[in-house]
Amino acid sequence: MEPAAIQPPGARNLCGFLPSANSGYVYSAIMGVGTDSTGDLYIADSWNNRVLEFTPTSPGAFGSNPTASLVFGQGAGGTNFTTNQCGVGTTGLCGPASVATDPSGNLYVLDTNARVLEYDENTLPAANVTANRVFGQADFGAIGCNSRGLNATSLCFTVVGGVAVDALGHLYIADSGNNRVIEFDSPLALLPLAGVSPSGLIFAGQLVGTTSLPQTVTLSNTGNAPLTITAISASGDFSADGHACGSSLAAGKTCSISVAFKPTVTGARSAALTVTDNNNAVSGSTQTVSLSGTGTDFTVSASPASQTIPSGHTATYSITVAPVSGFTGSIALSGPAAANGTVDLSTPQSDSHGTFPVVFTGASGTVMRSAAASLTIK
């Protein structure tokens, strides 16, 4: 039998089914359901990328064709029932598959971003649709299976997964992709949550031996406890202000880290900015930002490299200035050369005879490159 047409999202309809791989007409449910202590019903409306809350007039009294009172995963307002965008962050969800509440009414939602979100609910019925904690990821913007490696804080699932809370508030997560169930004794403990933005910096071409203008990386702590910062460092041809954020970053705060590029050789250069801290209460955690740039240079050459003329005659040299690895700066020529091109050196009759060095110099700021030639006067 062919299923009915899928309806657009609303406050009364659900779409928590996925087509079977073997049949276009056989559907399998992945819709999770949970309740809180006052009887509110939470449904993981998976295909609509949201969780709907239904509040009864009295326990179990939802009436016919009930209307949801709140929506999680579709923005901060909690009332946008007509969108179903897959999202991340504190107000987004993507394919939520399981829901649970703890004895205090706080809500936990497992979604296919390989994470579990927790929402502090200080009142019931629930009213807060902005997540306060994230399990399985370094911060609310991160996604991906075992994104920080397989450890005691990682999660891995795409569709199948589950979440439950016992009477003592212990949190259990069915971490299906890692073939395990992990348990958190104190899931609501105070935790710092570190994040860095952007994820990478790209510097324009920079003359070898000179320092670029700085770019900025923002370190944030979206958790509810201070973030202890152990070190801030940049590798390779890059430098960072290791004291920009101090030794601690308060909950809900950000700080700016200046990063500069000083290439030692020409060509593509890459490295990383590393912030070492106690993210998610794990000492020695690291947040990294990729760094890249190009070292550039220029050359000065003279042709011919040597020549011989009689006293009182003129020697002509061709001076060439060439960019290396995309150098685009300006160059000032000094010495006998005043411009890129041909230089004539005249010798009066009284000049001494012998071989003499001739140096042509080009400068870009404080960086100088020279070409050496020789002139023999007979």
C-alpha cells in the first residue's frame, strides 16, 4: 500500500519515518517519545528536525488532534512550527531520534549530529528551547562521529541511538556507532566548553623575513564554568599572542588571539594555532586553527656578469628584477641602477686600470637583494 503524501510541518503533524532501503512503501519509525513529571509529552519529530512538546490540560488529557505548545530545534523562539531545517548550534537539531527528561524536568535530545543536547528547564511546562550543554562534541558548533577521537566524551551515531535518565539523574547514551552505552554520573556538573573561530586563517603573500599584519582568532567559552587555559601557541612560520586570554576565560565570555605570519622561505607555508585548556573538564584538551600563507621574494640580476672596456669607454648592463612566489610589492633600485632596465657606466680616461666590483641593489622596505657584476678597465 502506498503511503499518504507527506504534509508540510505544523503544530499538529509529525514526520518521523524513513523509507526502507528495500522498499519504497515500507517505512520504519525512528521517532523517540518522552514525558516529564507533570505529564508533558515530548516527541522527536525526526524528519522535521525538531522536538515537539505537548502540554495536557491535566495528566493524559491531550484531547483530540492536539496542538504542540513548544518546538525545539527550529530557532530560539520555540514557536516556529512551519520550518524543518536541519541545524546545529544551541537552537538547531538534525534528525533527533531520542528524548528523555531527568527528575527535575530538564530535557535531553539525541540528534544525528553525533551529540546529545541538554536544556535546563527551570519551570514546567518546559519553556527553554536553547540548549545549555552538549555531550559528544567540543562545542555546540561541532558535528561528526568521534570528532575529537574515541574517548570518554565522544559519540558516534547517525540514525540509531538512544538516551535515558534514571531516578538519580544519571545520563545513559546508547552510542551505537561505537558499540557501547556510556553513562554520566553528573551530567549537569559545571563544565567549560571551548570553541575557536574561524577554523582557519589564510594569510596573503608575505615577503620572506617580514611580518604580516595580524589576524584574529576568537576563543569562546560557552559552558557554565571557567575555562582554564594552559597554553596558546602557533607553530612553523606563525606567531601568536600567548597571553591574550590570560590563564582563565569566564563562562559565557570570549577573547581575541592575534596571529601573525613571518615566512622564512618562499612558497606555501602551513601550521596550526593550538589552544590547550580543560574543555569539557578534560585537562589537556586542545582546540586548533589551521594556518596557511605564502612566502614571497624577489631577485635582482645583472647581465652580463662581467665585461671589459678600454679606459674612457662605456659599459652597459641589463638589470632585471623578478618576483618569486607571487611577490607584488614595490622595489627601489639603488647603486648604479636607478630603474629596471639598462644601465650605462662611463669611465673617464683617468680611471685606474684593473677589475672592479659593481653591485646593483633592490630594496623593498628593509629587505634588500643584490646582483654582483664586475668591470675590467684596460
